[in-house]
Amino acid sequence: ETDLIQRRSLHLELVDRIRPLIVESHLAAGTKVPERDLCAQFDVSRTPLREALKVLAAEGLVRLEPNRGAWVTRVTVEEVREVFPILGVLEALSGELACANITDAEIGAVQVLHDAMVQSYRDRDLAAYFRINQQIHRAILVAARNPTLTNACQALSARMQRARYAANMSDARWSAAVAEHEEIMTCLAARDGKR
């Protein structure tokens, strides 16, 4: 797996570096993507950066405008209302399939991530919490053993990451999210897919 990561395309590596900048609002919604600055920051040429921006545009995080560059999109209430119910159904299905297919070792790995996520919650480190939370969702998707489901879920999840990040900002919502994850771990361990 380490070899795969090392052989990844440069533009995909850039996607993974730029996406959090957008999700965490370091690149603010409605602003122009500072291509020259990003090239300097990551020590890359314009070509892989532009390829990365095409991927981020496909995910709905940026909008490409001819002769005007790339712009960080805004998350609209309409988009959230449209996408979240679909994402909820897909994530429920991934949880159900994961319970049917997950190995003990995978449950152990998710538990390690969960414990780290809870610690980031206690430390009030939202960025770390959010990053680990995404790793947990990804691990559950992988355990579902359904590549079509994984692709569909990841595409919609990318569009909703900023809304999720903002929603978890309130203490009440953040606390509820941690409690929900405790329940997810209980269900995974019991392999209770329906629940």
C-alpha cells in the first residue's frame, strides 16, 4: 500500500493537499484560487495544479471559469438539502455491508482511529477530529467491499465536507457526533448492520 501512495500521480497528491484548505476555509468560499501561491507553496508547476483543480471541480469544491481561473464554490442550503438525504442512505448501506464483511483486524483499526478522534474532541482540535472522522468513514466504506458504493459515497461526501465541518462547530453538535460514533463502534463490533 505504501508503494501505491508513492506512485500516485502528483495531481492526486495535490487534490489531497488542497481539499482540506477548502473544507477548513483556509481558501474561502467565493474567492479565486491563488494558483501562483499554491504552485510556490507545494513547489509544483501549473500543469499538475490545473489537473488537481479539475478533480476538485468534479467534486464541486471549485468552479472553473474560462480565462478567469478557478473559484472556491459556496455551499448552498439547497445543495445540502438535496445531497444529505442521498448521502445518508448510501452511508447507511455502507455500514450495513461493512458489518457483514468487516474483519476483526479492520474493527481494531477503526477502534484505534475512533480513540484518536475522541482524543482530538477532548483536545478541542476540530481540524484533527474532522480529518480522523473522514478516515473512519473511509475505513467503513472499504470494509463494505463495494467499489461502486465507495465511489458514489466519496463523490457526494466531498461536496458535503464543508457543510459537515461547519455543522460540527457548535459544541452541542460536536458532542452529539461523538456519541453517534460511539454507537457506530458498538454496532460494528456486534456486526449489527441494521442498527
